[in-house]
Amino acid sequence: MNPPSTRIPVVEKVLSANDRIAAEIQASLDANKTFAINLMASPGAGKTSLIERTVTALKSEFAVAMINGDTSEAAFDAERSQRAGALSVHINTSGKCHLEAAMIRDALAQIPLAGVRLLIIENVGNLVCPSAWQLGAHVSVLIGSIPEGDDKPYKYPRMYSGVQALVINKIDLLPYVDFDMARFRRGVETLNPGLVSFPVSCRTGEGLETWLDWLRAQLP
Amino acid sequence: MNPPSTRIPVVEKVLSANDRIAAEIQASLDANKTFAINLMASPGAGKTSLIERTVTALKSEFAVAMINGDTSEAAFDAERSQRAGALSVHINTSGKCHLEAAMIRDALAQIPLAGVRLLIIENVGNLVCPSAWQLGAHVSVLIGSIPEGDDKPYKYPRMYSGVQALVINKIDLLPYVDFDMARFRRGVETLNPGLVSFPVSCRTGEGLETWLDWLRAQLP
């Protein structure tokens, strides 16, 4: 919710305070050699499924932690990630539409970062609000999902233009929906030229090796 | 975005001003015997597809108008609805995550309500923020989508608890995804007992007649 009458001064002040906390978080992550991802997507695009697959594949190589934000007390996502093998913390945003750096700072108090090489922050399912809030992560990753349709880059340009990697999930559904990959990619390329992307199916496992290799290559 | 430090007083004041405009809108709709729906959903759940189907089916019976809110200038949804046969107005929220009553008031200046029996307001694709803003519509309708997963009522309780009807779209994808309808329905029933729901496929047309009959029965 953006209170219109006071939006600009209030939000700028809050965002600036948020950015300071985010910078402190990143410094703490760097001191521990922990690489962090801010994972964003629509509700149901597959954030938790991607985390499950990622943790399962990488946990024998190094420790992974996960912080999950949801608008309610339902902690299914953190529980799924925990079962996959990541130390997981659930944040209830109490209806807020995005995560903020102060929430991440509080959650990190429950995670001993020493030894954790990868931290995945699962943002609230939302293609609008999370893009405005720095969390201290090193990269922002967006998941687009085939059944959402090929028009999403055009309709949510701030989200698509502000990320460093794009996972295109649910490619196993391509035969059953109307999705023009060329149109989708044109929209992405216009907003975010050269954006690295990973077509995957978290359901079947297709394409995940390329994503995992990219992830390994990012680690400090 | 919710500026945390000033959230409660500022937002309450803005919401109260918003509610006054919403009440004026509803009075104007009632004077013209126009029934209005606030249609909400995640990005890509099928809001525009449902509107296309609805307009195509009903336009021989009465005039339908549509107001569409998106975070960008991309007016695809209003264009699709216009082609289907509804007088359509696009609102660019310029990054805002929801529609507000004042935006609807401005859009209605472009729609001659006399003769329009059904107005569909297509909100920004977002399962969090739109639920807080009254727009003057008579009912709020939510679209849930099968590929989003069966956990959405549990994770977005404010959205699921605040609507008067639920369309469950993309049932044609049920054979290809993991979706437990009983779990989904338990979540809905807990939040919103007796909520009327319409399982449909906007792609194949399945289930739409029941939705259309319900809609006809709502008209003044």
C-alpha cells in the first residue's frame, strides 16, 4: 500500500534507512564469505520448489541457509526448505507485501553464518513491491513461470529490469498452455539486455544443472 | 510498500479518504443500475482471459465495460477486453501495487454508465495489496489458478477471506501439476466459510456457464 499523499517523502526516507541496514547485512555476509540471493516471483511460480531442488543438490558440497517471507504465519515454505536440508527461518510479514532489510537482520540473528556459503532469501510472492527494497543480497533472481503467460515482462517492467538472473520455471507445461517464448524473451531483452536465464522444470528436474553451475560460479 | 514508521496513521487516513470515494462510486453505479466486480488475482492467473470469455458470452445480452489496472503503460489487457466487446479503459498505476478508488473515479469519467449493466474492474496482479482498497464495486472476486499450487489460501489469508466469490481457473492443467483440491478447499473454507466457487478453464471453456449464470443472477 502506498499512501498517496505522503508517498514520496515518507517512502524515500524509509527506503534510505532500509538501504543502510541492507549495506550492513551485506558487509556481515561478506565477512562470513556467505553469498546471498534475493529470490522473487509471483505467488506459485516455484520459489520454494527451486529452493528445495537447489538445497538437495548442493548440501553435500556446502551449507545452505534460507529465510522465507510470507504474509501469514503459515511456515510451509521454511518447513519444506528445512526438510530439504537448509537451516530455515520463517518471517511472518503480517500482511506486508514485501521483505525489508530490518526483517532480514532479525532473521539472521537465528542463523550462524560462519560456514554457510549460500543464503537464499525467499521474498513474498509478489511481482511489484519487493523490487523496491534492498535486502543486502548480492544478486536478485526472478522466477518467471510458463503458465503465468508471456506478457509478464511487459506488465511488470520494474521487476524484470532490476534482477541479475531469471529462472523460467514450469517448462514441462509448455505443451499445455499458450506461451510464446520469443515474445517473452523480447520483452525481457528490451528491459534487461543480456540477462542470464535458466529455463527449468522444478517438477521434472530439467535444466537445473545449468542453474546450479551458475550458482556455484557465483560463490566467493 | 508500507513505510513502517508512519504506517498506521497515514494509511488509516488514506484508506478512509479512499472509502469515501468508493462509496460515491457505488452510489453512481447504483443510480445507473450498473453492477461492478473487483477482480483480483496473482499475475497470470487468468483475469483477462476470464473477462474475454465473460464479455464474449454476455455482450449480446447487455453492455459490459472494463477498467484495467497495470503497473506499466502496457495496455494489452484493456485491448484484449476491447476486442472481445467491452468498452475498456486502461489505468497505468506507475508502479503502484493496487488500484485505488480515485483511479476508478477518473477512469469512469471515460465510461458512459447509462446502459452498462456490468462493470469489471481488473485489479493489478497481486495477492496482497489490492485486498486493502475498496473501489466501489459490489463484490470482490478472486481467481485462484491451479498451477499456483494448493497452498495459496494458507499463505494469502487476507485475500482469500475478503472476497465474495472464487474462480478456480486452469482446471485443464490438473493432470499435469501437483494440486490437492481437498487441501485447497479446506484452506478456503476455514477462511471464508461457504464461499461460492467456480472451477473453470478459460482455455477450454469448461465450467464457464455456471460462472455466467451466477453473474447474471447478481445483476440489479
